Amino acid sequence: MRKAQDRRLSNALRVALFAILSLLSLLLPGCSSFDAGAGNFNTVVVDAAHGGYDRGARAVSGTPEKMLAIDTAQRLTRILRSKGFHVIETRQSDVFIPLGSRTAVSNRAGGAIFVSIHYNWSPRTAARGIEIYYYGARSRRLASHILRETLRAYPTVNRGVKRNNYYVLRNNRRPAVLCELGFLSNPQDNRYAQNPSYRQHLAERVAAGIIAERKGLGF
Ligand SMILES: [Zn+2]
């Protein structure tokens, strides 16, 4: 008897809880818009990957990743500054910068986002495309904006937005993404990556993704 009452009570609670949750989901249809993304930011930490003895990926032909990354990062810096952003570069020349110093720059910068520029490599030469990595939830939308825009820079494969605990993402207190803008191990992607005018397109599209994020555009 006592048990049956308990069961009735717990059923009633379950029904009430269900009703409350259903009501909440009706009242808050745009719940996902509360995922504010990177929010307001005026500063972009532009991180040119690798440098110095760390050459990054080897290209099937032409310049290695460290040089393509800094060239693309410098193009991105110029574009962002022309749009009124405050930009902090983690490196301005072909020097090695430890990962901890890169995140320290970002963690010191108030109201900033962190954008790391890389080119990819795979032992499988057929692998190609663009993929954008993030770690924290508020960095995901920024990654999606940059992916959508950079896919317009040159014809290649959409490898998606991916979550990974890379050091510079995991140890970053600011919204942070790592852009892999094409495979230097793939002859087609590499041909575009080695071409300055396509690196300019890539930089412009990364900037467009950042601007879309600052405008708080939905996805
Ligand atoms: Zn890299």
C-alpha cells in the first residue's frame, strides 16, 4: 500500500517534470542562440604555426608549411587591421615560438580570439581538404564560420569542423580555433597553397569568418 502510494507520487512527479520541461522548450525555442559563441571581441591573436627549426609539413613541391603559414597569417593580419581589428601576431619572422608562449599571448589579451594558421599533411597523398579545429564549446561557431568561408577560397574537400584537444586550443582561455587550410601532401591542394593569390583568398575568407562571428551571425 505504502509502496503503491510512493509509485503514484513518483509518477506524478515525472509527469510534472515532463510538463515543465516541455513548457520550457516552447518558451525558449532559440535556446541554441544562448550559445553566444566568441561574443564581443576586438582583438585577434593571429598565430602563424611552426617556425625556425620546426618546419611543419613538407610540401610535395615548393615551400614548407612554416613559410606558407606565416605568409597567410601576415595577409590575414593586414586584412583584419584594415577592418579595424586589433591584431597581435605570435611570430613575425621565421623563428621558433614554443606553444606555451603562443597561448600566453592569447591568455594575456582581453576581449580576444585566437586563430592559428596551418597547412596539413598526410601519408595518404589522396587526402585533401580544409578542416577547422576547436576545443571549447564557445569556439565551435567561430570554427564553423571560418570553415564555410574558407571553402570558397579554392576548390577542395570539406572535411568539417572537428573537436580536438590540441595544446594551443586546450590551454587557451580565449575562444580559439586551429585552421588546416589544405594538404601540402596532396598535389592539388598544394598547388593552390603554393600560389600567393590563393593564399590571399584564404586569408580573406578566414577574415570573413571572423567578421561573421563578431556580428554574432547564427549558423
Ligand atoms: Zn601545422
